[in-house]
Amino acid sequence: MTLYLHDTAARAVREFTPITPGQASVYLCGATVQAPPHIGHLRSAVVFDVLIRWLEASGYRVTFCRNVTDIEDKILRTAQAEGVPPWIVAERNQRAFTWAYDALGCRPPDVEPRATGHIPEMIVLIRRLIEGRHAYAGGRDVYFDVHSYPEYGALSGQRLDQMRPAEDADDAPGTDSAKRDPRDFTLWKGAKPGEPFWETPWGPGRPGWHLECSAMAVKYLGPAFDIHGGGMDLIFPHHENEIAQSRSAGDGFARYWMHNGLLGLAGEKMSKSLGNSLLVTDVLRRVRAPELRYYLVQAHYRSLLEYSEDALAEAAAAYQRIERFVVRASEVLMGAADDDGAPGLPPSFRSAMDEDLGVPAALAVVHAWVRDGNLALGAADKTAVRASLVQVRAMLDVLGLDPLAPPWAGGSGSADRLHDVVGSLVKLTLGQRDAARARRDYATADAIRDSLDEMGIGVEDTPEGPRWELKQ
Ligand SMILES: [Zn+2]
């Protein structure tokens, strides 16, 4: 079996041949922690979690590095608006991201470096670029000279003379900029009053966004590594600039560039302006975590995933079909299927995943096995049930969707179940209260309500009937 991956730089699907046989190194541009994550942010995390799982299932030993951008214009603006230091904003939102990654079953990376923890590495990189005449200090900033790197624009398929100016410095019309060319981008920003800064040979300042990934990827994965990933919105300028910096400094850098499609809302890229309804915490009030993961995983990773509530509900229903089979089959077999050792995966699933992570086709294989498994359950054919369950769970493990594996099993799954059971009991009790009211026994009806209240269950009568919730 051979793995093929789409390489943005080659504009083609290429056979994956790692630098070191049997090993794979992956760098993913992680979050800019300026706000809590919405589900668009999590698509990238989930997509690359599946890549890591598939590389491991294919026998590779994977080193996975995902950075955190904890110093950046938007973080500084938020901090200023709130009247707090920038690190308070960054820490708070990084925790929110970590919570969301965990909630959606994304396994933690081997290393999660933060930009502010790697200023010395960035200073060394700038020095190398200046010495090689690829960068220059201008005013209080340091810029990368895009004319010094002849392949600039190759990743995004643009010619230098057609590019827009880099929008990364105070070079808006009417302001002074020491850039030699408006397309030169900022490696280092001179400090403005009140901003955090680090002392450098070029004066006090802070890093530009692009520099950190070049410095950190090489620190943790070496001058050349296998796969660099991120959302398609990062191809230009971020990844174009990463390549320019790293190659100019003499590093081989990434050999494959993988980009996931974005999550769209009515054709528009998801952004903060859409409000909070798509925050991960908010969506997880409407669907369970594995259902949200299923939704984010089911489309091909390079496609634009157009968000709709209906599509989310459909994904939840599809996941529930799989989950019902897995739960029922395990109950019938009483866990015996766990003892079968590492199962092989169906060849059709393998070939789907090997073809540039063809998750839609791979999920079709899962659903076919679930259908067969349900028939076997109906026929009480335990051998066939066991065969289906083992295969289905092995495939789901690759996708991070096995209902009986962490984090779903025993975690949110059992909490959901408990919630359902409590809901049924409350409904039963409210039925008795209704019956008491119907026979004008208001004392009993009130006593039932008071008892629920003492248990911490608040009941509210609405035109659609009574609603309940656990009181804080
Ligand atoms: Zn990056």
C-alpha cells in the first residue's frame, strides 16, 4: 500500500516518501489565540488529527508539532480593549483551544511551541537572513526582501509583479514605511509605546507572524521535514513567506504542503463577524462532540465545507447509526470483541485513505460494514456480528470516531446517557404532577415541584409544556 497526498506546491497528488523511512514529521500552523475557537478553527485540527492517525496506522512513527501564535496584532488589540496584558488574553484563549481539541478527540501534538518562547531562535534566523542579504533593517523594523528569493510566489502560483503589497506593517497610505518594495514583508516589528517587546540587535520589538513558524518548525523537526499543514487561507501570504524565509536561510524546509478547505457559511469564510453561534462551546450544546467531529471529518479535507444546521443534523444522525450498531453489538458480544488483538483494516478502507485521505469513501466502507453488522444482529449471527464490530471499530479508530474509545467512552457519552435518564425521570415525575393538577390535588402537585426544586432541578412551565434544567 502506498500513501498519496496532495501537495499544494506541486499542485498534484504525490506519493508520500518520507525523509527517513518509517518516520514522518508534521508541522501544523495552530491557533492564533485571540478569541475562543469556532468550529472553523477545529476543522484543521480534526483533519490533521486524522492524517496523524492514518500515518500511524500505516506504520510510521510520527513527530507532530503544532504551534500557538501568542503574540500578534489582534491579541494586542483585544488586550488593549480589555485593559489587560496580552498574555492574559493569550493564556485564556489557548486554554479554550486546548479544551476544544480535547473535546473533539484531537490527540495532543508531541510539542506545542509558543511564539513568545522562541524569540532567540527567531533572532538567529533574522541574523542569518540579513547576513545572506535576504533581509534588511529599515527604520525600527526588519523586512524580508522578496526580490532576493527568485521563487517567491511559487507556492501560491503568483508572479511577484502582480502581487498586492504586504499588509503587515504601518505602511498604509499616508504613513512612512522603510520598505524597499511594498511587497517585502515584516520579520520583526519595532515596539510601539505600551506594547510588549524584546531587545534585539535591531532595537526593541516583537516578531512578525510568519517568522515564528520557520524558526519553530526547524527547531523541533529539523532543517528539512516531511509535511507542513494548515488551512487554505494560509497559503498566501503566510506559507509563501515561511518558504521564502526558510529556503533563503538555507533550510530545506517542508517537502509536502497540505492544506485543508475552509468551513464556509453561505459562501463566506467563517469569521468572528458571524457572531458566537458557531463557537465550539455553543455548537456542543446542539450536538454531542463525536457528532461534531463526524461532521468536520466526513467531507474530503480539501473541499469547502459549507456550514448548515441541516448538514450538522445529518452528520449527527449518520454518526448515531454507527454508534447504535457499535453499542448494540458490544452488548450482544459482552465485550468479547476486544480480545481479538489488532485487526487488519478492510482493503477498500485502506485504499480510500491512501488516496489523499479519502474519508468520504472510507466512511462509505464503514457504513457498509455497519449495514452488514445490523443484518447479522437481526439474524443473531454472533460470529458475523463480531467480525463487523472488530472491523468497524478499527476503521473508526483511524477517524477518531470509535464510540467505545476515549474520549467518548465513559466521558461525555456516559454523561449524555445519565442526562437522558434524568430527563426521563423528570418527565415521569412531571406527568404525576400533571395528573395531580388534573384531579385538582394542588397540594400534591406543589409538593412534587418543591421536591424537584430541592434536588436542584428547576422546572419552568412554558406554552410548549414544562421545561427543566439543572440549577447552577
Ligand atoms: Zn505558521
